[in-house]
Amino acid sequence: MYKFFSIVFIFIGLTVHAQKAGRYDSTLKIGKSGYRVNCMNREKSQNILSIKPIGFKNESREVAVEIKAKVTSAEIDDLNQDGFPDLIIYLMEPTGKTNLFCVSSRENETMQPIYFPDITNDSQLSKGYRGNDDYKLVEGILFRKFPIYDADTTIKVPTKRARQIMYRVVVGDRGVLNFKPFRNFELDID
């Protein structure tokens, strides 16, 4: 009996330790289809992200990818309006910036990536950008908001303005899926 309780306490201790370390393990579904997302989040700059499709045909297998970040959360929606579930995984990089890892279902047979553009490649949208992104997924539209900083890099506090960018998924060359900004605006913040 003593061995049984010892094993139970060790298991509980390991579970608590995993939770403190920030392990991410979640199942997200729309109807009977979706994804199980798992990441131990042991290191700030190197982890294995595992995505297991649920309700897909037998040919679809779990994918494991090495990431240089920690998983903070995930959301599911039909981003490309094809009737199948798509997945957004939010990653916290060692620099403190949030990045996205996105996957689309191809008719619940296979998974394909959805590419998210690097904001620094767009001189207009990245003007005053220094990170601190806040993302929200609403009915297939991805909203990104961040505080705007002055061009002077010695100033450490943002202005009292923020930029909001709205993205939707579009099909690009050769069927590649991409997030494309379709609207942006600035707003006052307190």
C-alpha cells in the first residue's frame, strides 16, 4: 500500500511540476474534427510542438515540429471558409514577441501550413512597431493590435496610439494559404 501512495505522490508531483513549467496540452474541435496541441514548454528557445489531427481520415498523422518558442495558447476556426477546421497556435519567442504557427485542414485528409507574414517586411504597417502584439480571432478574421512607438529608439514608452490590423486567409500561388492584411487603422489608447 505504501508503494502505491508513493507512486501516486510522485505522479502528482510531476504533474504539478509540468504545470509550473508551462506545459501546453489542449484539444480544440469544431464538431467532430479538430486538433490536439501539445508542447512541454521546457525551454524558452527550443521545444517540440506536436499537432495531432482528430476526426481526420486515417492517412493523416501527428506532426512534431521543433520551435524556438513556447506555446501560450491556440484557437480553432474555419479561416479559409471551406467548411473544415483550421488552427492558430500562439508562440512566445525568447525576445518576448508573439509569433503564429497556423495549420489548415485539407478536407480532413491532411494538414497544410498557413503562412503568416512578417510585419517587418511591410514598411507601412510596421511603422512604430516594437512588438507587444495582442491577437484575437473573431469569426474567421484575425485581429492584431500593438502599441505604436516613436521613430526615436531611445524612447522606451509607446505613444498613446495603437495600430489594429485585420487579416483573412487567402489562397495564393499553387494553392498556398496566406494571411493577408485587408484593413488597418490607428486608435487612441489610455
